Amino acid sequence: MKKILITGAAGQIGTELTTYLQSIYGDDQVIASGRHEELHFNAIYEKLDVLNAGQLVEVIRRHRVDSVIHLAAILSAKGESDPEALWQINMNGLYNVLEAAKATSVSVFTPSSIAAFGPETPLDRTPQVTIQRPRTIYGISKVAGELLCDYYYHHFDVDTRGVRFPGLISHEALPGGGTTDYAVHIFYKAIETGGFICDLEPKTFLDMMYMPDALRAIVELMEASPTKLAHRNAYNITAMSFSPEILAKEIQKHLPNFKMAYDINPVKQAIADAWPNSLDDGCARTDWGWKPEYDLPAMTTHMLKVLGAKLR
Ligand code: AKB
């Protein structure tokens, strides 16, 4: 990657990815973009709506972009309350990005998700290639998006790359409207109030990853030799798998008075129950050397340290 355009740069991933890419490729090499007038951090910024196909091509050409990291999307729980908006942004946005890539020869990274699996998928050590019959509109958009990336790679020679992200835990920007959001909010509440009301049941296992690993995964996959990549839809990647009660116990090792209560959100619980307990990320490890650095204890220690310094 040399000159990179990020869509959805104000979101949970984009906020940190912008500064991370600037630190590797240089401040002038990263174009952050989004639908807002401007961003609060230091970066070249374009007000850009991914639903505006012509503007996408114009921005790519004007900045001589060679790689697009396409992050603009609506997440799982929010999508269930407005499926039409989700389809518009997630599907038509990706379609426009892939069409722009076909016209300008840029490479494209777009994240898929554990949401691309469903109740018929094997739940434990979920393989790279398996049954994908999700029942959320978000999951359906992710499967369709994976297939679309495959299609543009095979038919139009577009260099498409992607990963199936698990829940992402971070301390810069909050996630919005996801099923795995509890694993971020819990840290804020643990520090601010000493207690947290969790909207998923105590034994709900889901894959998770700390943001530094997620950012590194994007760069490592985009920099991998194309000849090594057997999968152009999206690679399973994971770093840890835990349930709310396990995360609460880990936090209590640092904050012994931390208390967890439960008030289950039925929409989120149904979504989480249909997602894998743990992914098999063997193909990513073999093809491009994927290896996470943060497990549950390391992530918890780091989150509490950084957020503690920020919030106290
Ligand atoms: C969500 O919960 O919707 C996202 C995801 C796993 O894709 N964090």
C-alpha cells in the first residue's frame, strides 16, 4: 500500500486505523473519509458518501489512491431495527467501492464478520469454508459482500482482500449498534462506576480481538503477496473466545469490587446465539502468517491501564 483511502474513518476501527496507517506510511499518504463535515483528528479528510459512486472514483483519482480500506457500514443489532438502511449502506456502498476499484485498479480491503455464519454453522472451531446461512440482515450483507469480493477478483481482476472480524475491543472510539459492544462498554463502566449491566447471557461465548491486533491484521493482509492468498472472500481470524462471566472474572482480578448484573436484550441474544463460539483461523495463519498478540489477560490489563488513565 502507498496511498490509502479509508471510508467510514470516524468509526470504531477507522479512528484508530487512520493514525496507525499514518505512522507506517506517512501522514500525507492516508485519506480519511466519511459522511461528516470533518473529523476531530489530524488527517487529510474528504467528506465522502459511499453511496455516491461518481464521487468515490473522483476522490480515488484526485489523490492517486492505490488501496481502499472500506469500513463504512451499519452493525448487526442496529441493522435489525432498520434493514433497509443497512442494505443501502452495506451492500450498495460495497458495490460502489468494487465498481470504483474496477475502474481505477485500486486494491480493496473490506471486513466481513463472525456474523457471516448462522445457526446451521458448526459453532466450535468454525472452519474457513463451511455453511453460511445467517439470519440477520447484517450477516446476509456480509455473506453477499464476501461473494461479491470473490466475484470481482475472479471476473474483473480486482485485488480484493478481507477478514471475518470477531468483536473488536478498543479504547478510542466506541462501537455503535453491534452485538459484541458489551465487551467494550464493560471496561468504561468498570472504571467509572464499578458495575455493569450486561445485555447478553453470562455463558454466551463469542470470538473477540483487541484493536491493535485488528489493525495489524489489516496491514499484514494488504501487504501479503497475492500469490499466497487462497481466499479472496474473507479469512477467519480470531484472538480469544470468552463469555461475559469470564470477562467479568478477568476484570475482577484487577478491580475486586467490580459487580456484573444482567438485563438480556432478546434481539442481541438471538444474534449472539447463532454466531460461532470460536473460529478456526488456521488458513489465515498458513497463508499470510496471521498471529494474534493479545489474549484475554493481556487485553484486559492493557484496556484497564489505558482507560483508567483517561477516565480517572
Ligand atoms: C457486531 O457485533 O455487529 C460486530 C461484528 C461482530 O461484526 N462487532
